[in-house]
Amino acid sequence: MEFLNALNVQGRVISALTLRETRARYGNSKLGFFWALFEPFAHVVVFIGIFSALDRATPLGDSMGLFILTGIIPWLLYSNIVSNVTTGLSSNKALLGYPQVMPIDITISRVALEFSTLFLVMLFFLAIAHYMGIRIRIDSFLEMMKPTGLIILLGTGIGLINAAIIPHYPSYTSIFNAFSRPLYFISGIFFTANFLSPEVFEFVDFNPLIHLIEWFRSGYYPSFESDLYDPEYAVFICVGIFTLGLLVERLSSKKARQV
Amino acid sequence: MIEFRNVNKAYDMANGQNIVLKNVNFKFPERKNIGVLGVNGAGKSTLLRLIAGSEYPDSGRIIRKGRYSWPLGFTGSFHPSLTGIENLRFACRIYNADIKYVTEYVKDFSEIGDYIYEPIKTYSSGMRSRLAFALSMAIDFEVYLVDEIMGVGDQGFQKKCKDAFAAKRENSSIIMVSHSMATIKEYSDVAILLTGDNLEIHDDVEQAIELYSAFTTAST
């Protein structure tokens, strides 16, 4: 009974926080949701431009736009979750004055909002592509959702670790950014892993994102089965980092409540 | 019902630690209005935040049954970049209160007018506490935790607060922190003295105030 009651309270808190986050992001400026659409759109347009200037065909399927989209959506899910979870606590500190608001609730609501936003954005672009006469055929929705779930775990874990480190070492933010920006180029957003020579792949193999994006595309494209991605490695890294993030959050959440 | 079991609480300061509570076992009297006395920095506000659950003890347990308010004070739990009305809705959602009723009540009670649609960071501290006070009156609590808030606003507003509390007496009680001995005397049935690392209860408020005054003069 007490457990159900606690669950009920936490449900109320998370939904109130999600509403608040949604309003903060999309409510006050009309540009809010437009920006959520514009960002992936800009990536897609730039790469279509580059690829056609190089006179290159799409590596997969028959639409360049869809190929980039299936890479950029998981990437944005990862990087947006990292940045939102990293700043979540510090920008909502005041709300921790309410005893029933736990630091983890803030994280959950931000992740939920990010996931739903990008889910809608993906649907929106698939609908646009459909109207433009591009054939949409999803191989396996489930195989797309598995790497999506892992990306959520990975992004949340890294965000929680960042949030715990930054109060102690403020300069860590720029170090983290410097190291994570190059990831964009080695995560397989605009290429597939079999396009790389084995030596190069060995070099980027450590990056869980390239495995996750390959997996995501294998789920989307009926014609594509990448044998380069390693689901076990991806699961191991994502679950590991997520667990570490939760652990760090536990240890630092007592401090988070002090004013 | 609120009970402290082996509670320890200290703050790290530039030179050493400031101990607020050390191995405190304490049962707060039920259904009594309690005034908390203590010198500056003894941890009165921290005590309220521990009771509310806004802050956790370093060790030990705090057992709490019933509906306790968040600590009502100048700083409050309001999010500075959200408007008054957004903060109000947030509180209603997490306390499961009726948004429409609370909005009407707060608009009427707080007297902050159209400022309710502005971000909290544009408020004066007086407006902030009036909003906090009105909101807490609209959401029913069994125990109100009040941190130096009784002197808010003009005399008319103070009278309104007093009347609102009087009407709540039936079902609610107060635990309050104040520098004003007159306020403590007026609202409290018993007094708790923060002695530096422990809690001392006094059934006679006057006597507690005397002890406290002796304590403050001795320490200055």
C-alpha cells in the first residue's frame, strides 16, 4: 500500500515535471517545436548537398535523405539527452525544495520529453517523405527500438556522470565537449561501417554509437544487415555506463538538495 | 507525526563544520503549534527543511506521517524563470490539488494582481512570500512549516494571514521559525530551543524565550 502510494506520488511528480519541461521548451516561443524539426532537417540538407556535389549515391536504399535521417535521429537522441540530463538538476534546483521531487524525477522527465520529441520528428519526416513519393518500408520496428532504448541508457548515464562532475570541476564541460564533438564524424551518421576499411573500423570500433546506429539502420532497412555491429558490446557499454551514472547520482543526490 | 531517530546533520564551512544536530532522538508533540528558537546560524531553517523532507540528514532517520507543507519562506520552492501561475500549477499537480480552485483562491488572497502571469524572478521578496503563503493556504496541509514569513506585507495582509491560520486551527498546526519573539508568543503552544547540537522542548513558551534571551546575551 505504501509502495503504491509512493509510486503514485512519483508518477504525479514526473508528469508535472514533464509538463513543465515541455512548456519551458515549446510553450513560450512559437519557434520551439520548429527548431526540433529544423535541426535534423539542416543536417540532412547539408549532407545531401555534400553527397550530390561529390556525385555519390546513397549508401543504402533509394533516398539519401532517409539514409541521413536514420543516422541523425539516433545521434540527436544521444547528444540531446546528454546535454539535457547534464544541466537538468542545476536548472531545476529550486523545485527540489518540494520534498516529493527527487533529482532522478527531473532526469526521467527530461529523457521522456527528448524521446517523445524525436519520435514525433521522425514520424513527421517519414510522413513528408511518403508524400514526396519516397517508399517507406520499415523492416522491424522492434529492431529499431532496441538500439533506441540503449541510446537512452547511454545518454542518461553520461549525462548523470557529467552532472556529478561539473560542480567540482567546472572546466570539465569544455573538455567533455572537445572529446565528444569528433564522435559525430565516427558514429556512422553519413556512412555505414562496411564502407570503412577493416583497419579504420578497428579504430572506431570502441565507439558504441556506431554499433547502435548500424543496428538502428539494420532495423529500418529490409535490404541492410550489417554484420559489423556488435549488439553484445553495445549492451555491455550502455548498461555499464547507465549503472555507473545511477550510482554516481545516488552518491551525489544528498548534496544536490543542499542550498 | 514526526520523529527524529539518531539524526545527525552538519554543514561544511570554510573553517570546520557547523554542527546542527548531533545524535538527536526527538518526537515532536502532535497537534501543537511549535515555535523554534535559536541563535543565528544554529540551523533553524535547516531544521525546518529536515522536517519537510527538502533536505536529508547526514545519518539517522526522520519518520513523518501526514501532510507537511514545504518550508514557507522568502526563498521558497518557486522556480525563478516560471511564472507565478506555472509554479502554482506545478505545486497543484504534485500535491494533487484542484488547479482551478487553487488559482482562484491564490489570485484573491495574494493580492499580487497581474504579476501572477510574470516570472517569479521579477517579484519582490514580499510578493514571493505572499504567493507562497496564499498557495500553501489553498492546498490543505496538516502541518505548516513557516520560516520567518509572518511579517510579510502590510497590516491588512498580516491580518488576513492570521485569520486564515485561525480558520485552519481545527485541522492544522504550525511549526515556525521567527526572530520576532512577539510572533513566537502569539502563535506557539510550545517552544523548541536549538541548543547548538540538540533540541530542547519547553512547554512554557515564556520561559523558553527567557532562556533564549539569556543565551543570546551570553553569546554576544
